[in-house]
Amino acid sequence: MSTKVKRKFFTLGINRRGINLSQAELDILLFLYEHRTLTAPQMYRILANKEPSMKFPTFRRRLSQKYIKYDVVAAEQYSLGQKGFNFNYYRISHTGLDILMSEGLLTEDKHRYQMKRLATMKHVDHYLTIQEVVTSIIAKGLEHDKPLRSIRPLEYLGNDQISSKDTVVPDWVIGYNDTYLMIELDMGTEQLSLVDEKILKYKQEALQNPDKTYKVLVVELDESMNLRFVPSNRERRVGNMKQKLMYSKALGVENLDVYVMPLYRAYELGYKLLMGDRPYTKAFIEGDMQHLLKNLNANSIFGFTLEPIMDEFVYIPSPNYPVRADMVCHLVNEAGHYIETIMFLFIEEGSVESMATLDLLNEYVKKGLTQVPIQRIIAIYENEEEMNGDIIGIDYKNVYFGNSASYGYTGQEPTFYRLVSPYRKEGRALLEWKY
């Protein structure tokens, strides 16, 4: 049996007119103040985790019939340039601020100049897209009872004026314990070299704060957000961004990880990065490789056996070649004849470090920089969703892709995927390979 939500009445006009607000709605008003401007779905995403009995149509009616009517919030219209196709985004009004201050949720020293500034906000496309990422991740934290901290960039930096050219200003920050997710939105208009410069500044911050963990999530705008201008060829932009960053001097810092993701895939990853579920640990990767080896060798339809080779017999012992695959195996057919040698690399969707490792291993193979010839690299994802979602952007000829979750002891013959373009994978069974 549902419990009736308690609401407090606020008198806002003559004849004791006003509005009833629940604690969850007060929290949303504070959230709106802290995040400056949000769409109705973005606000509701947070409210639904605090007051699940309120459905979105009800909240939308309250916005128009109560919040706006009594000047608790103000609406600005976003037009998509198509006749009759637009939506509203919202900011808090003076009355809303008065309510928050009367409840002790804000203090009197909060500046009110932001009202006028927000009404004429530039780059609203950019800001609303950032909030799409932020509210989705914060809502995920509420759903799992994880106290994520949503931090405005200037609050994170601790000052209102940016004067140092060495200071990196993220688009937004979300914190959990000592982990900080630095969100960078790429609209497709910024030079790739400028993004690299920002990542280098994050490296300096990470080096200066070894007790903290920094995860940089570069989000590429895509069609999942209804905006006036969505650049075309977003897959190409993601691929180019990863190529630019994978040899950045910012990589290789223990407490800094960099990911590039299209918008529609960024929310889930952002949450996992904060929870410490990504990047995958060394122990997880080792276990996943052993699971893969065991399952493939036990699959009677596979038709081959994988025989692991120790690293000392694979790599040239030189500091000039520091990169290692996660497993190297001889492929042996049912008659016991050697077929070829394969490198296996565990790869993460969106990870710049994963791409850098794959690219270097591919160079080893192309240039023969191993003690034994390698005929093929198989990049293994943790699951099919990550494999299908990842954008490669480089047309590797001898790299195949798979996911360990799809290979069981028996059943179907394992399918691996090859690139038919830098942005599209095509599946084929191992037995179809020509030797």
C-alpha cells in the first residue's frame, strides 16, 4: 500500500493562493538552482528516484500549471527550426529562490544576478547536452543509493575567476569518494589538438594529486539529443579523437584514464567509471582470458586447440617494446598440426589506452617485432554490447574482434568479427579463415 506524499503549502499570492511542494520537489528546485538550467525530462530523471509515485505527465502538468504560474521557475523555449517542433528548458525564478531560502536550503548571500544571465545563455545546446550526461549519471547513483557529488566547474576549482592559462576547466565534474569524473563535451567544432592540450593539463593535476583518481570522459554529440545542429559523421569524429589521443603524452599516468564515447553510450560508462568498475582490473582481465581459453578449448564445434606461449618466447627483450598482449597462443587443428600464432588482447569500449595498446601490437605484427611471427590479433571485449558499441576508426587488416561472454563450452561455433571499414564489423566463423 503506497504512502501518501507529504507536501508543504507555500503562500505566493493574494487570497492565500500558492503551491504545495513535497520534499522531493524542493530537492529538485535546489538541483535546478545548482545546475542552472534543465529540461523537464532531466529534472524528472532526478525526481523519479526521490518520489517514484509522481509520473512524468503529472510532473509536466505541475511545471506549467503550478511552477511557472507562480513564478517558481521560468521557461525558455528551444526551437529546432522546424514548424511546431520545440521544447522548453527551465531555470529557477526569484520566487523559487525565496522558497529555498525560507526552507534553509540556500543562504541569503547567494547571488541573484544569474537570473538575467541564464535568460540570455549562450551555447545552450552545449549546456543542455552536458546536463543530459550529468543527470543520467546522478540518477543512476540515486537508483543504487550511491551519493554522487555533482560539482559545477568553478566550484571544483574553488574560485569564480579563471586567471591561470594552465588551469583546466572541465565542462562538469561528478565525484564519488576520491574519484573524479571529468566530463568534456565535444560538439565537433573544436580542434582535436585543443582537446589533447586539455588532457595534458589533467595529467598535471593527476600527478599533483596521487591520492585521487581522475577519469576523463570525452563525450561526442550524436543524434540521441534533439538539437538544432548535430554534426554528421559522428563515428568518424570519435575515431579521429581516439587516434589523436592514443599517442598523447597524457597517457601512462596511474591515476588518470581517458575515454571517448558517443553521447548515447556515455551515461552507463560514466557511472561505471565512478564506481571503479572501469577500467577493468588486471585480475579481472587475467581471469577473463583464462575463461576464454577454457571455453574455446572445451567447445567441440570450435575445431581447434589454443596452446598458450610464455612471454619470454614471444617478445624481443628490449625497453623499446614495452607493450604486451594478454595472451599469445598457437592455434592447432584436430590433427595436431600448427596453424598460426594469435595474440589476444582484452579491450575496453571507449578506452584510449586500449586503442593505444592495440595499435602498438598491430605495429609489432606488421613489422615483425616479435620472436615468433604473429598472424593475427584478436581483441576481446567483456560482452557483446561493448563490442558492438565500440568505434575503432582504423582499418586494421589482421585484427579480429570477439567477446568472451559469447563463447561457451558447447553449442554454436565461435564467431569473430573483422573490420569491413574503419567503422563497421562483420562476423565470420574461425573455420572460414583461409590458411
